[in-house]
Amino acid sequence: MHFILRGSTFFFLFLFAGNLSAQTFQKRMLEGVSSKHERSALATEGGVPVIVTASSDVHGTGVGYDTIISTSSVTGRGIISAGFDLVYDETVVQYNGCSVAGTMAQNLTPTCNLTGPGVGGAGKVTIILFGAIPLADTTPGVGGELLKINFTVVGGTGGSTPLTFQNFEFNEGDPPNTTVPGSLVVLAPTAAQVVVSGRVVTNSGRGLAKTVVTITDGSGFVRSGFSNSFGYFQIFDVPAGSTYFISARAKGYTFASELLPVEDQITGLILTAEQ
């Protein structure tokens, strides 16, 4: 049970984890006000709407990330609590939890529960924030972050999901609000960048200096490196997981091009001149 001070009136807010929707939360907040006049004022107070936004992100499969819920300016609006549902496609992202750490709501207590139609409630998370200290802008006159909702991307490349608000309500100050949905788009995973290194030698085993070593693929990717005075070379930033052509060029010498599968770092590669 939590005690919340409103003007000169104390009332009780009962939170039953996992069973309280944003709409029920608003109803119980209004029921806790001591008079019909106060209930009417709380429910109908106007003013400039607070804009509530969910971030739009692009991540690869398996990546954990935070969807950021942010608002426009809230200083002076008397907001000490909020409730809403966030709906998402559970085949694209998996909900992990929520946090107010480092946000303008860090003095509020968050309650976040899965209440969706999927297994274990996946597909919708119901969120309630409550406390005694009114929200204040992180950046005065602009607003700030309200909440971080952590997801893991489980969908395949090219998949996406909207992140849609339902039943959003601020309480106590009860200003009107406008919500802007977010999204998640699944990006193809980026191949790791590796180094291909080795030595260029003559057919007698002597190192060849100032040799240009180049790797290419069929898509037009090209990377090159130069051998030092002992014939050693390095080629940086080569995407792993592909097969390349590797060739060398040195004055007075010829080299055969070779196929080079690159799955990880390559060291000790020997390129031997044909003459």
C-alpha cells in the first residue's frame, strides 16, 4: 500500500501487480479523491497537451535495446503518476523489463507487467508510475525521458513492429496528452571486421618489399595493403563470412590470384611469386 499526498488530502493507492490496467488505474485514482468537485476537476483539467513519444529504432536479431518513452515539458503540471499500455508484436521483440533510472521519473516507482494475449502475457506491457514528487523537465522547457523499456530483438531480418500506446493517462495534475507511437525494424546483422595478414615471398623464400596485396569480391568490395621491407603485410577491415579473391602485384614479379575464404582473423598467409 502506498500513501500519496494530494493538496491537504491523503488517499490510498492499491496496486495489484499483473491485474491492474491503465484504465483501471485511472478509475481508482479518481475514486480516491475526496469529493465530487475534486473528481470533476481532476478529470477535466485542460491546458497544452503533453506529447508522449516512443522511440523508433533499428537493430539486428539478438540485440537487446531500450525503447525510450519521452515527453514534452511537464514542469509545473503537477504530475505524480501515469499509466498506459504499450502494444507490440511478440514475434519481433521480447519484453525484458522497465526502468526509470536516469530519467525525470527516477523518483517515481514503476510497475510493469505483461498483460497481452501471447504466452505469458507477451504482446502488451501495462505500465504504472507513481510517487509523491511531481515530474520536472530534464531539459527545462523541453521535457525529457520518462521511462526505458527493454526488449530483445527476436524477429528475422526485415521484420518490424509498431510500438503503440493505449489508454495513456497522467494523474493528479491530469493534463491532456498526445501519444506518438514508436517502432522497431530488424536490421541484417553486420559482419565482424577482421584482419588478413601474411607475407609475400619470392620462390626462394625471400621477403618481397613494396608489394601491393589486394582482396576483392564479386560485389565490388576492395581492400589493399603494402608489404614492408621484410615482405609482411596486413589488410584491415575485412568483413568475415565471405570468400574473396586475393592477388599481389610487385615490380618484376607475377602472382596467381587465389580464392580466400575469410571466417575469422587470418595470420601467416604466404603469397609466393611465380618468378
